[in-house]
Amino acid sequence: MLASFLSQSNIIGVLVMKNTMSSNTLKSVSSTDKATLRELAKRVAEIAAAPEQTRKANLWKEHNDLKSGAPLILVFPEGSWREIMPDGALLCSDERCRGIELNLRRRIYYQENLRDDNVIDGEYRVPFRLEYTGWGLEPKRVHPDGAPLGADHFVPVLESRDDLEKLCIPSVKLDKEGTASDIEFHKELLGAHLNVVACGPGAGIAPLDHYSQLRGLEKLFVDLYEEPELVHETVGRLVDGAIAIRKSLEEQGVLTLNLGNHYAGSGGTCYTGELPSAGFDGKHVRNIDCWGFATAQIFSEVSPEMHEEFALRHERRFLELFGLNSYGCCEPLHRKLDLIEKNVPRLRRVSISPWADVRVSAEAIGRKYIFSWKPNPAILAGDKFNESQIMEDIRTTLKATKGCVVEMIMKDTHTVRNEPWRLSKWVDMARRVVTEFF
């Protein structure tokens, strides 16, 4: 899972990744950088070989197959990595090596500090080099001058129905030589300790979020009333493009199974005994052998009826491709769970965001799906670390979700006020509360 969220987006249509590593030769890598990375890879391999990792993988498999009892716990530092492991903490000088070093150091940090239920495995995943033609219309972002972080403004590029004709169905092509070069580079560098493998792209869409970036936030919500056909046509084309990409990847043999330590939807991991699907030949991965994902975060305040009409009815065409599906991210879904159940094929995981009603959600979900609870990350970002508030937050949720298949996922943690211990402390407190109930 770490390799997944460290490497690339799993949202097709919002971000598509093109691997642009140019020169893949160890000749330009210093002996010091090589030694640094190989020592880190050796340490990761030692962690991955411990029985603890197999135990956690088995827990996730039972959990994702709806057979688990006690909640599983994950924490993702995300923006807080800047405070935990700033650029100055890295030793490598080569830019490619610094990216690898960061990946390996984060895995080690998980094991030595965070101690959640994340599995540290012995794989190092290298993305296939994929060449995309693009959508024809690309979002135009305006970022505040002098602000290193914060919100972007999207300048509308889809200003009329005429502009819709510019929106193309993307094509994707595997760069075989580039991919082989990338794999060889990483194998020579890390292969003595880690299993270097090629990794296919993620399997998710957020077409309404994409529409808002092309059209602008204000116009999106006005369009739902005044230009509904424009919304349907645009979102339909975005979903058509996402489906075309996935089918092309399948035909080119670029898909890889995401059934292990891979990032699931908006949080969770993908171990399961239910995939790959029947008919898998052990070699050629199909979309139906994988997990899929969709979300419509921009519809946080949109009615259930509009969510179904403009989001779910389009998203379900994409989700039909996959063997198991996750739905949702930060949007509160407690008033929409019946519609999600109706529209999402082979639904397995539902995101319960900090703005969702936990009790209402628990009553609707039961043990039918994974209750993927996302605590409010602001609880770790305040001036003071309020232990009693955190304990009460977790305790209240576990009371409400008794009988559900629960995972507790602390994410979107963009700062911990330069006190990284807050993350590991949250994990410790979550485990203590879990023992009160299980």
C-alpha cells in the first residue's frame, strides 16, 4: 500500500501519470548513494520478512472478506511527512535516488515509529511508463503568488458546448523500452534485497471533481439546474475515457493485480481471498480481477437525488469493470448509502468521512460493507494535543459501530505542528480503546 500512495494517483481523469525518468544508468549514481539505498533496502527486507507482516496481511484479508472482528488501524502522515522527514533529512544527492530513499525511509519509519496495521512488504513497485494523449481540455490552475501550499483556483476552460468538442477520449500506450530500462535500473540498485516489480496504474475515477476543474466550481453547481445536459454529456465523456483507458491497459497487458499491500480507494488495503475473479489464467490480469474506486467529493452538499443522477449513474459504468469496489472519500455519504448500494456493483468499502453521521451510517451499513471511518484530522493539528477528546472521539465511534466491519484511517494530516509523535500517539490510543470493545 505504501508503494501505491507514494508513487502515483489512483484517480483516472483527474491526474494521469507519465513516467519521465530520463537516464537509467547506475554509472551516474555515486557509490555513496548506492550504499545508502542498499542499506535501507536491506533494512526494509528484514522488516518485511518478520512474521508480524504475514500476521497483519492475514488480518487484512479477513477484514476485506468481511470476516474480521476488531477494527484495523491505519495512519497516513501525508502533508505531515514534510515535518517528519524534510528534504534535509535525505542523504542521497541524485534526484532519482532521493525519491527512492524517501520511499524506503518512510517504510522504516512506519515500522519503528507509527506501528499501525500497515503491512511492510518486500516489493518495490516501479510504474509502467505509459504515454497518454491527454483529454484535449486540461484544467487551468491559478495558485496564489508566494503561497507554497493551499487552494488553487480553476479558471474555466469548458466555457460553452462548443468547447466540449475539444474533450477527447484519451489513448494510452506502453513504452516497453522505457519500462524495461526503469525496471533494470531499480533491480540493479535494489534487487539484492527487494523484489522489484512493474506496477500498473490505479483504478479510480472522480468525474464530477474533474468536471469542476474544467468548468469551475461555481458553474458546476449552476449547471446542475440550468445546463444539466452539459453536465451529463461531459461527465459521460470523462467516464467513457476512463473506461477506454482501462480496457486499453488490459489489452496491452499492463494491468497488475492490486490484491495485496495496495492502497484501496480512499484508504484501506487490498488483501482479499475473493479476487482474482473466476477464469483468471494466472498471467493476464483483467479489470474484473482488480479493485475499483469512485468518488464525488465535490458533491458533498448535493442532494441524494442529484448525486445519483449526475454521479452514480455515470460512475457505475466504470465500476462494472471491477471485481470489488470502494466508494467515497471526504464527502459525507450517510444520506446516500441506499443509493450507493443500489448503483455500485460488487460494493465492498464505503468511506465514512469526518462530516458523516456515524450512527446513521452504521445502522445502514451493518456488516454488508467495510465501514471505512475517517476521523477528523484536525484533532491532530490543534495548538494542543487533546488526549481526552481523541479517546472520546474513538470511543463514541466504536459504540455506534458495534457489529460493523470497521477500519479507522487517520488521513489528510497536513500538519502535526512539528510534533510527529502525535501520529504514533493516536495509534496507541486507538489500540487502547479497541481493547475496551474487543
